[in-house]
Amino acid sequence: MSINSIFQFLVPKDKKFFPLFEQAAQNLVLLAETLHEAVNAPKEQREAYYRKIEELENIIEDIAHRTNLELSRNFITPFDREDIHALISAIDDVADYLYGAASRMRLYQVEKITKSIRKMTEITLESCQLIQIAVADLKDMKNLKGIADACKRINKLENKSDNVFDKAVADIFENETDVKNIIKYKEVLAALESASDKCKGVANVLESVTVKYS
């Protein structure tokens, strides 16, 4: 029996890891949606969004913790243990940086949300939605092309985010005269750019898993 056949035999029995991956991906999309809604909301309404983002980040962190506990308890896993750890950690990293962006806007009391910030949250939301799609396809490994296509789109979105970030920072230095505002905006933009980069990290793990079992 080939490694892939063994994998296919084991997948239907797994009732621990794939549900955790799907919960993490679902909550990641909710977090990204909430952040995008926050930057499009009036400043007096943002606090409620920030609190929800913090709750969602804690939920994802708890899912990552539970996944690692399951790794320590289970000898048989649906795919390589290091890949399971890498995948859940990568999803958690995205959540951390999205929360970091929201936290900076909250702590620094950023009142005016720029078009660049809105655009970067939109890009990251799309990437998180693609992560959710790819994670769902990971369950039975029957749609490897779908996973590969999602990963390619995530990589393109990461490049797009880099371009928005570079132009936004250049614009800040050119047009903003208040040093405090320069620091505030650059910190928020950097966190969003890092979140997009971490989405690419998730895609890299997913691609690695599919290559091993294709």
C-alpha cells in the first residue's frame, strides 16, 4: 500500500485535527471581516469591533493550543506532525498580526483611516477566505488543484499588499508633517503587511502538504 493510500485510509477516521483546522480558518475569516468592517466604520463605533477582534484572536490561539495538545496525545495523525504544527501555527500568526493592526489603531487612537489601510484589510480578508477554502479541501485531498489555485492567488495577493504598503509609506513621508501620525500609520500598515505575509506562510505549508501526498 502506497503512502498516499495509507493517508486516504486514515483521513476519514480523523475527528480531531481537521475540525480544529476548519474552526481556526473560520474564525480567521471572521477576524479579518471584523477588521475590515472596523476600518470602514465611524470612529465612535470601532471600539466594539476591536473588542470582537480581541475575542476572535483569543479563540484562534486556544484552537492552536488544543491542536498542539492533540499532537502530544495522538500517535497517528492525518499527515506529518511537523506539518500539522506548522499549519496551525501559521494560521495563528495571521490572527496575531491582524489583531496587532487593530490593537495599534486602538492604542494610538487612529481617527482617520486611510484608503491604503482599507485596501490592505480588504486584501487580507480575501487571502483569509482563500485559506478557509484550501483548508476545507485539505480534508480529503481530492481537490489538490483547488488547493494549489488558492495558494497561487494568496501569493499574488501578498505581492499586491506589498505594493499598496510601499506606496502608502511613500505617501505618508511625502504628505504627512506630523511625526506622531507618521509613526502611527506606518505601524498599522506594517502590521497589515505582515499579516498578508503570514497568509503566504499558510499557503506555503498547504502547498508542502499537497506535494507530499499528491
